[in-house]
Amino acid sequence: MARIAQKLFADLGGCRCCSFKRWPASDITERKQEELNLLERNLQLSLAGKAGLIGRYAYDVDTEKLQISEGYAAIHGLPEGTTEIARSEWLASLNPEDAERI
């Protein structure tokens, strides 16, 4: 079995003696820069939302949880660092008259 694996690796450009596979090197500098750019944009959006008291959330129907932004947490007086709340918590925070309509 080991000999078959060594032969396969050798056929793909690897080393027969140790089954080491040589892959062509690729430059990931551009990809890493794009990741940093995205991270910076997300941070800017988060700071702007917090400063402008703008919140956002995404509701997961399967888990009945809301993924919330820092701005949403600040607006609703939730502890800093809160990123998720249950639907039941959200309903409890509503005005009772509004909650009846949901």
C-alpha cells in the first residue's frame, strides 16, 4: 500500500522516497490585504453604528435567536459585548401593546 501511495505522489510531482508532495508556491499577499480591508470596513461600520445609535440584527428562524450588532445592544441597554439574544428576550423587551401585534 505504501508503495502505491509513493508512486501516486511521484506521478503528481512529489518525492518517491518520502511521499512529500511539492505544491507550487502561491502568493497570498493580495488575499491577506483584502481580508484586512474587509476587517477595517467592518470595524468602521460597527463604530459608525454605535456612534449614530444605529443597530442591526439578523434573525435565525431555526434557533429563534437574533444576532445583534454593538449598536443594537447599545440602543437597547444590553451589556457591552452582547452579540446574540433569544427571541423570548426580545419579545420581553417590547412595549406590551406592540408585543400583542406580533
